[in-house]
Amino acid sequence: MLLDKIKARESGIILYGLVPPKKGTESEKVTEIASRQVARLQDQPIDGLIVYDIQDEATRTSEERPFPFMETLDGVEYSRDYLADIKLPRVIYRSVGKYSEASLSRFLEDSHPADELSVFVGASSADQSVTMPMSEAYALKKRVNKDMLLGGVTIPERHLVKGDEHLRVFRKIEAGCSFFVSQGVYDVHASKDFLSDYYYYGKKHGIPLVPIIFTLTPCGSQKTLQFMKWLGINIPRWLENDLIHSDDILQQSVDYSEQSWRELKEFADEKGIPIGCNIESVAVRKVEVDASIELLNRIKAI
């Protein structure tokens, strides 16, 4: 079980991440979308399903958003009401800054620790207005559902600029996080820099390392590439050139993602760092969703 693997700090955890349909979608259409997702995933060799909670990140950057922000259905309700046939543990994201204490408490009270884990996500910038800071959300979780396994978000690319991403991770471990899921990885060297500092700091201070789940995201178009960059995903110039000039940008991104995982796995295995992989499908185009399943099976084969 996913719960046991995280508690044992195992390597090789494989998750699949998806976004609920947009808010306002007719119920028949939601059922249709969910049915396709169930058919696609129910027999896949994965340890759990990530259900994202999207928040508007407009305050994070002054650049124009390539795609308009669209609020989605609540991930908890979508997971429980429409994806029940997928018999896997769920990692439910909660962007805590947009929930009241009562709302977050209800989610925590209703969650069964063996079936639902969570990842708390903070504000996208210091300018974003929030109803609840992360410190209060962590404290609330300890009071309401101490047995639920809680995860955090890590951004390896941020390590290139600030050099303290490993310290952020250890602070969140102290606050109660048992695993971490990264932002989409396209700069494997930034991820290795982060893992190196994470490993040596933990070794120096005698702190056991928790699993780091690296997210891999197929990219099917130049506009998707622009959106990934807008989200803060660092894409090296040479790789951006290769993708833009590729005859098949989607296949090129899948090939690169597989190679990135091989590099990260080899690097982590040598040091005994527990890492895993999250393949996400945040696009609506069938070819990009199919590419995520292809990548998932390639990763599993490794």
C-alpha cells in the first residue's frame, strides 16, 4: 500500500496526477470524462492517484497567462463521487489559502487515513490573499486527523536561485510532512543539485530522508511549453530549442522525461535517497493524455 511505502521511506513509488473537470461542466459530461479516466487507469501499475487543486497564480508573475484560469470541480468530491471505481489511495491536494478552517476541518474529519492522503499547497506568492496560512493548516491537521499522511510541494528549480530548497523541505518534515511531490521536472540538473544538498544535510544532522516524488509532464505544443514556463518550470535553453524545432514535440518531451527519470534514479540509488515518480496529465487533448500513459508504462518498465 502507498501508506506503507511512504512510512517505510521506499523508493520507486509511482503516482498518476490529474485535474478535475472545470467548474460548471454538465454532470453528464463530467460522468463521461470520469469514465474515460477510470477505464484508462484502473488496471495501471500505480501506487496511487493524485487529484490536483488548482488555484489562480496571477499574483506570482506579471507575465500574461497563456491559458485563461478556469476553476475546477472540488477534487475531494470529484474523487469520491466519480472515480470510486479506481481502487487506489488518493493524494488530495488542498490549496489551503482558499479554504476556511471549517472547510478544511471537514475534509480532514471525513478522510480515512488508509485511503486518502493530502498535500497542502501554500500561496503562489507573498501578494496572494489567503484565508489560512500554512502554519495554521499544519496545526489544524495535527488536531483533527493526526493519522493522515501529509505531503508537501518542493520546487527543485527554486534551489538554483535561492539554494535553500532542501532547508524548506526539512522545515516541512518537522511540521509533519512525510513525503514531497515536485513541480514538473525539465531541468534534471537542478533536481540533482537539490537532491545532493538534501542528502548531505540529512546525513550531517542525522535526519532520515522521506520520499521525493518527481513529477514528469508530457508537453504537446509550443503553447503548452509557454504555459509550463509561466508556471515557473525551468526549461534549459538547449532543451527548449530541441522541443520547438522537433518534428514531434510531444514524443520528444516523453523521450526526455524518460531519460530524466533514468538520471535521477541512478543518482538517487547510488546514495540511497528514496525517490518516486508522478506522471501527470493536465491537458485535455487525447494525444497528450495518451502520451502520459505511454510515459507511465515506460517508467514502470524501468
